[in-house]
Amino acid sequence: MGVDNVIFLEVIEWFDETGQEMLHRIPGHGSGEIKFGAQLTVRESQAAILFYQGRAGDPFGPGRHTLKTGNIPLLTKILATPWGMTSPLRAEVYFVNLKVFTNLKWGTRDPVAFRDEELGLIRLRAHGVFNARIVQPVLFINTMAGTMGKYTTDQVDEYLRRVIISRLNDYLGEKLDTIFNLPGRFDELAAGLKERLSNDFARFGLALDELYITSITPPPEVQGAIDDRSRLSVIKDMDNFVRMKAAMAMEKAAESSGEAGAGLGLGMGMMMPAMFGNLQPARAESAVGAAAPDVRCPDCGKTIPPDARFCPFCGHQQVIIRQCANCGKNLTPGAEFCPRCGHPAGEKPAPLVCPHCHEENLPGATFCNQCGGKLG
């Protein structure tokens, strides 16, 4: 029943049909003239707060409640004649949904910077889900929802995602030394991050029930460097590996090309002693120190093969195709960001905002989201 009728008392209740409304106000537009004696019904999963003359009363728990205001049926309308038949004794009821809102997704819209002890400064993407609920209804209304007629999870999770990402960046900077140690630590990191976020949620009357990390991934170019490093660590004897690959290629050529392939295989077989013979002197020559001078990776300083495209120890690109305009690191083809400083490839350095990069960060952040540097 409406809250602006002249004679009848109101029966006030609310049902959330969508499952996404955190708060709903009655009346839905503006305030009303809720009368003395109006009946308020509150469900087990709800709390209700009567705002009368602009002030919040104590929350009503589950059950039926009789509201007490200064609006008397019919009489109040007569007394409100100087105000155009509109009572100045305004009132509204806020219903707050106390259920747990599950499967709220969070993730990085843009990669965040992380200083890896082995790979240097890299960009990471992270995703997960979290569950939240309202534990302080009046605080939630006063700090988050305000005077809005309704408030849904879509309106709050954008801000909460930003908070989670900022705190995740801080937490990874303090607890994780390299992404090579990530496997098996997602539960540990999620538990620590949940504890760190508790105060950020509590200041809005919210509680973080659960938080899960589903993935933390570096950009494709860093993944490629990690894969190359893994392959090189598996291959113990490069000479034998090359011989095996050459033999397999000749065998496949002989099987797929019939007589012509057999001839090709025979010719290749005759060439193999010379091919493998060339490998042997090179190794012996290297043993007596007659090989070319050692080549060192400019990034980690370790000795690498002279013709290596990537450093087998740190994954640094050795063939100079293009360089980062900000730090000078060699970039792989198609790279959009520098894996060392995180700066967009090919662009001039942006103006700094934090002590290191002057990017804006949330209050209380320890590490900058843009450059990964320590704040303060």
C-alpha cells in the first residue's frame, strides 16, 4: 500500500526478486508520509531502518513491527495545509539484504607491475571471486548507498575490485619473491589478502566472507621467455640433442617421400659424419680456449651461447629488434609493454605521480600499481 495516501495505514514489506539488491528504499522515489501505526514486516534475511525527519533509528530485526511517527491519518493532511498539503514529517524505510552475495568477480582490467627477483619488473594479470555481506546496515547506508532508492552488487563491486587489486599488488610485493614460486600458494595468498582487506570492507559496513584467487599470469612475452628457459633447463647435452633431431628429420623425410625420400635419406646419411665431425672440433677447440670470446647477457651478466636469442638464465631478449623508450631493455616482436619497467613499448615516458611514477594509488597502498615501486 502506498505511503502517501490520506486515510489508510501502510503495510510495508520488500522482496528481492533479482537476488542482487543489497538495499531497497520505500518509497522508491523521495520520502513519504508513513503514518503512526504503519505495519512493517521484516524477513529473517533482512534488516530495516526507519529514517524519520532525516535521522536513522535502530535497525528492526525479523518480525512484524508497529511504526511510530508524527503523521496521523487525515489530521496530518489538514495540518499540512501551509505546506501545500504535504506533511513536513517525512519518513522512509530502508530494507537491507543481509544474505551472503556470492560469486562476485574481481580481476585486473590492466596488468599491474610486480618486481620479480629473477625476471625483473613484469606485468601480471590476476582474477578471482569473492563473497561479501552487509554486517552494519546503518553504516552501509550512510557511507556507501546514501539516499539512493536501491543499491545493487553491480554498483559496489567496481570499487571493491579496485581495492582488492591494490591490496593484492601490495601483498605480492611483500610475500612473493618470484612468480616461479606461485604454484601451490594460491590458498595461502588468498587467506592473507582476505585478512588485509577486512578493514577496507569494514569501513563500509561490509564483511568479506571468502576470497579466492583463480589465476595470476604474466603477459605472453614473459610466458614465452619462461617456456624457453624451461626447455633449455631440460636439455642437458645440446650436441646429442642436435644429433637426435637431425636423425629424426632424416627418418621422417625417408618415410614420407618414398624412393626420393630414401635417396635423400641416404645422401643425408653420408653427410652426417661430416656434420657431426664439425661439432666435435668446435667442442675441443672450446676446451683449449680457442673459441670466440664469452658473450654475457646484458641483463643478468651470465655467460650465454654467442647465437642465443634469449638468455637461458633470465629470459632476456638478445637480438635487438627494438628497445623500450623508458629503460632501454630489448623488446620481443609485438610486445606492448616492457617486461622490465612496464612502460608501453615505443612511447615516451609518462609524467610521474607517485615517488617513482606519480601514479595515483589507494590510501594505505605499500607498492605503486603502475611501477611496482615502494611508496612512502
